Amino acid sequence: MPEWTLNVSPAQVRVLVSGYQSWSEAELRPLTERQAVPLMPWRHQQGHDPAFLPSGEAGVWRSHTLLALIRPDGGGWVGCALDATRTFTHWEACARGEQVRVTCTLEGPPVEVAWEETADVIATVERLSARLGANMHARTPAPLRVWCSWYSYYRDVTLDAVLDNARLARELTLPFDVFQLDDGFQADLGDWLEPGAHFGGHARDLPAPLSDLGFTPGLWLAPFLAGPTSRLFRDHPDWMLRGEGGSPLPVGHNWGGPYFALDTTRPEVLDWLRELTATVRGWGYPYLKLDFLYGAALPGVRHNPGVGRAQAYRQGLQALRDGAGEDTFLLGCGAPLASSIGLVDAMRTGPDVAPLWDDESRRLWLGDATGPSARNAVHTALSRWYQHAWYQPDPDVMIARRERSLLGDEERGTLLGLLDVVGGLRASSDPIALLDAPGLDLLRRSLEISAPDRPVTLAESLGGAVTHFTRGTFNLLNEPAGGGQPPRSYRVRTGE
Ligand code: 9PG
């Protein structure tokens, strides 16, 4: 276990942490502050790595894959794993009197890890993350513009609702590339090939009319999960990840109850995963959003105990890629970040956006910033700006509508700023019929592809995230910032 002692006062240092999976928190915080850990143990599985949780202690910060410590002059230290195919790399920075102690622990086979002192942390983070991306043959195709059914229809989505939006998008010549059906079409969690009763059709009937309208059909799956009432679980209880007692291990709580995960060290599970993505590809879906992927990487008892968590995850994802083929666009979500490089084309790099700014009671009282809110999505996705070297980042949807939303103009502007600065995928879930002329204008602006921006400093932050970019500054605080920038806003930098 490599360990370094830095002769720097902890009070002088900020820490940049990356988080484990899409929804985990990434932050830029004073080292002496406290890294929050969710109060509710069942949130540990769903938003974090339960085998390496946030510390919950002031002055102790944990990070996966990459860690940076920043001095007030912008110099500091950066550590980064240079391979993540079979190994999780765990970093911890710890304030110790007038020193900082950093440790790096590997879970899996040994890999090369970089540790550098630098005069320019921003440049070093970018260089090392690019090395990791290159080592793992990162896929970074052109960003796509996606309409997704989730953030307005949620699980009540119907086939007609998707088609109505697609027709209207075509009439209004909205520049979407993909129309993607999200959660809600399937009979049960795991029973992807049978339709749910309320969906009003079958998912395999959507690609033809969408293609006729000129859109690429997209489909959501949570391929590593199985619900307790699903046929998948009933037919194959032995395929599930198990607990120490030998029974299937519940791995989270959503869809009204607990659910289970597939054991991807079983050859028959890998066959089933290959068959699944091959089947939906055959239905006419060359774009797949693969969600809740963390399920395959959870601690548990596996069929082949010689395969570690990181490797088990990777071989499950590889099976999905093999079934889908090289020419299918795969978006990872709820996924261990670095372990997915080279297999996914794009990755959600933050928690879900929601039509509200903040869920303060959950975030502050329960210590859980992985839940859906505009603030949580912006905070984390901005703090992962360097990950465009790993895949196309997806900071989640713009919400341009004013109806059915609690967001104000400044907050909508912050979401627009996020998309511009991150420079990855563009997405919207707005029911297009709800948008008036200003709403449509905002939606069109949010679909304009941009090149990723870079931070100007990591030695300052307005709200615990990376907030100062060359094109503009985010104020994520609930109070005005210096120069009178309003709370929860984005301001484009003027030429002064
Ligand atoms: C569909 C949704 C959408 C969305 C995904 C994901 O931790 N959680 O409890 C949790 C639940 C759902 C969730 C994220 C986190 O949303 O990010 O875009 O596809 O699933 O169910």
C-alpha cells in the first residue's frame, strides 16, 4: 500500500474527489471539511461503493481512481490509476497535524498508479486522466442529442407518448439525433422482452416509426438487475449474486421494493447478457442506455470466487458490448466510472437532474447528495470535467419547460451552462407540446454541441464543486457571490 506524507498544512489545501459511480458525489472541498456519508445504510449500495464508503469524518477524504490536492497557488499533488480493467483504486487523504497523509489501496491485480507533485493541478489531472483513457482504449464518438422519456413521463411512459413527441420534434425541426425510451415499458425488472400492461404496445414496435421520422431509436435497460417477482428471478435464482448465507443478496431498493443482481462470473449469465443486447439491437435499437450497472460490481459471494468485483463488472459489461456489436452506441449509467472506459461510448457523470434545485433535507440531514436534483447533478458533473477523455460525458437532461417544474430562470441558465462547459451528450425530456416559444428557444440552445471547457482555478469554489471555468462561473451557493452574481446561477465570463 503506497503512502505519502506531505509537508503542507491541511488548512491550506483543497481536495478534488471523483466518486465511485455515476451518481456518487464528486467534489472540490477544503480538506479540513467533512466528507458526507449517507445515514441510511441501504443508500450505501445504491449511490456509493459499499466496500469503500466516504469517510464521514472531518479531514478524511476518500476517492476512487483519481485524487488531487490543491494549494492556494494552484500547484499540488495528483494521484491517478493508469488501468481500471480489473482493479479498483482507492485513495484516501487525511489531515494529520501540520501534514497530510495520502494512501492508495488496490482491490484487484496490481496496476500502475501515477503520483505527481505539480505546479499546475488542472493540467496534471487532465494529462493523467487522458493517459488512463488511452491505456483503456477510450471510445469518444461525437456527442449525440437525445430525447429521453424519463424526466417527465417517468414509469407511466406509453408508446404513444414517445411517438407524439417524436412527431412534434420533426414538425418543429428540433435537432435531436436519438429518441430514447426509458424505464416503464417492460413487464418486470429483468423481463425486458415482454411489455408492461400500461405501456400500450411493445418496445420492439417503436424503432420502425421512429426511424421513419428520421430518429435513431434508443432503449433503456438495467441489464444486471432482477426484481423479486420477475420471471428471470423465478427461473434462475441460482444466477444471482449471493450473501454469505447463500441466498440471493438484495442490492438496492427502488421500483417499490428490494431487487437482486446477476452474478457475472457465471458463463450462462454472460450468455444471457449477450443474447439480451443482441435481441434489442435486432429489434432496431442501435442506442442503449445501460443503467444500474453498479449491481454487477457489488461485494457478495460469486460463483467464481477467483474473479474480483472489478473484473466481474468488466466481463458483464463486455458481454453486453459483444451482444450489441461495435456499432451500437452504449450509454452507461449508475456505473463504476473508470471500470467502464473502452466499453461504453458515453457515461452519466452525475446524479439525476430533477425539475427542482435542491432536496436539502435528503442532502444535508441524511448526508446523501446522490439523489435527483439540479444542484446535485451540476455539482458532481462539473467536478468531473476531465472525464471527457474516458467517454462522452452525459451530465443529464436540460429542463427547459416552465410548467411542471420548480426551477427559475437562473437555475435553468445553470443547467444550460453545465451542458456548455461539460461539452458532452445533450438530452431533454420535456414534453414538447408543453414548450412555448421561449421554452423551445432554450431547448434549441441546450442542443448546441460545444467543446469541453477547462477550469481556470481549483483554489476557489462557489459551493464545494469545480465552479470557475474559462467561459464562465457557476455560483452553486444559496447566496449572492462576489460581484453580485445571484445564487444558483451561471455567468458567462466577459472580456474584462
Ligand atoms: C429509470 C431512471 C432513469 C434515470 C437513471 C436512473 O439511487 N437511486 O435510487 C436511483 C434511482 C433511480 C435513478 C437514479 C438513482 O435513475 O439515472 O436517468 O433512467 O433510473 O428508473
